Amino acid sequence: MKPKYEPCPGNAPGPFYVVRGECLACWAAVDQAPELMDGDGEPPSPYHCRFHRQPRTEEEVGQALDAIAVCCTLGVRYAGTDKLILDRLASAHHFQWSDVLADPDDLGLPPNPS
């Protein structure tokens, strides 16, 4: 599924992404998923986090979900349709971090122009 919001440049293709311009460079999300995320996103600022690769294992999916949970801007997101991941987000009451479960009009984030 195509992300509802524009991913930051350099985000690895896939369902987990960081919304362009929505990173505060607090590193909280990167700390949760250091094998998946880094701060080499959005030019000209080298301090915008991104997923440099998508999760490959169940443990890494857990790390990506932990990164979503600590993001205070709703900028770390899941655009996929995997039922198990959506169930995990829903059971943790993280509806708004999912492009599938959330109503995008309620978030005030810029839409994906592509």
C-alpha cells in the first residue's frame, strides 16, 4: 500500500516510514530500532530520521513498532496491511500511527503528493 503521507527522502521502500518534515531529531525512535533506522534522512538536514531498511524478522518488526510507539509527532508510521501488525498496533491503542487504521484528516500531516 502506498503511504498516505510523503516519506522522507532516503526512507527504504516498504510499509514502515517516517513522514517528511515530521522528525524532531530527538532520536527516541532510532534508539528503539538502531538496526533499522538512522538520522541520514531529509536533506539538507542530516538529522531527520528514516528507516534505512525494513524489518526482516519478527524481532525487527517489534523494534519498528517500538519506534512507532515512542514517536511524539506521529511521524513514524506503518502503511502496510499485515493483519498481525495491525492487530498489534490496535491492541496497543496506536491506531493513529497506522495509515490503514487512522483517519488521515484527523492528524494534520501533509498528504503524500505522489
